[in-house]
Amino acid sequence: MGLIHIELFATLDLVGQAPGGPDEDPVGFPFGGWQAPLLDPVAGAQVGKAYEGTDALLLGRRTYDIFAAFWPHQEGGQDGGIATLFNGVPKYVASRGRPDLSWAGSTLLGPDLAASVREIRDRHEHVKVVGSLHLVQTLLREKLFDRLDLWLHPIVLGVGKKVFDGGAVPTNLTLLAPPAAGPKGTVYLRYGLAEGTPATGDMSAPDRGAGG
């Protein structure tokens, strides 16, 4: 069985909407492209390394449309390595509509998303979910993921669609590697899904070292 990796770019207040450009999701959101001023070589290298070994993409409809319009034209350019990877692997699209699937290797998932994701997991080794907040919230709610890679950027927007809006259930995660930080303050956190649900305790209990 393969692994489902969720890759997310978020602000400190966990807004994940339209990081890449002002045209990604322009209706009612004034900060499209908020990630661009915070990119640096360290963060770029981390992103590139995170995609190593990817053998399939799982995308929501909006992210798919953006990628399909961009990546087929980037081979040989500055982002040629990622373009070659994305263009060459199978793309699975979660949508209730009928997207244009002209990007080579694209397949529309069936109405039972959970079953479709499990089939993809059985078929591939390393499936990447990029952006796609609505899809991500479903995967979080169903615990249909194995890894969560989160890039936290040192800004607060106060508006926008958040990573965990309406799509989270009590879940334990484990940190898989030490956090990595870039010179502009972006922090890369890599988590794995862990068993069980969050425990609670009493910070004033004697074994917590509370003074009296």
C-alpha cells in the first residue's frame, strides 16, 4: 500500500488560499500570490526535495485547472524538473463537474471519493496532494492521508480559506523530521498520521511539577 502525502502552503493563521498568484482564486480574496515574496532558495530546495519519488498527483478541480494551464508549458524552464515530473505522472482529479482532462495522464475520480482514494493508494507508492483545500479537508476528515507536509509562512492575513475549516476531526500526528527554516522565515514541518486521538491532562497535577 502506498502513501498519500498532503503538501500545504499556509500563513501563520493557517490561510491556504491562493498562495501562488492573484488569479488563482480572486473572488473576495485580496491577497492572491502571498507566497511569492517569501520564496527563497532554501524553501525552494525543500519543495523540490519533497516531490522526489512522486508517482501520482491527486488534485481538486481548481488546482487541477491551474496546473493543467501552467505545467505543460514549463519543461526546459526554471521549474523544468518539477514540470517534467508533473507532466509525466498520472493525475487524479476530484470534481463533481466535468473538467477538461486534456492534460496527459488525467483521470476523473468517481463519486465515492473515499473508495477512489483507497484504490489510488493501492496503485501507487507516493501520491501527492497539492493545494486543493476542499479535497484536503475531506481527506483530513476521513483520515485518508499518511503524511502532512506544512510550509508555514511568517505572515498573518486575517481573511481567506483556512487549512482546517470544516474538515478536521481529532487526530494525532507525529513529527517525522526536525523543522527546517528558510532565511525569510518560512518553516517546513513534516508530520505523519499517528494512531488514536488527542489525549488530555491536568497541568496542575503534582506530577507536572506545579509549585504549591
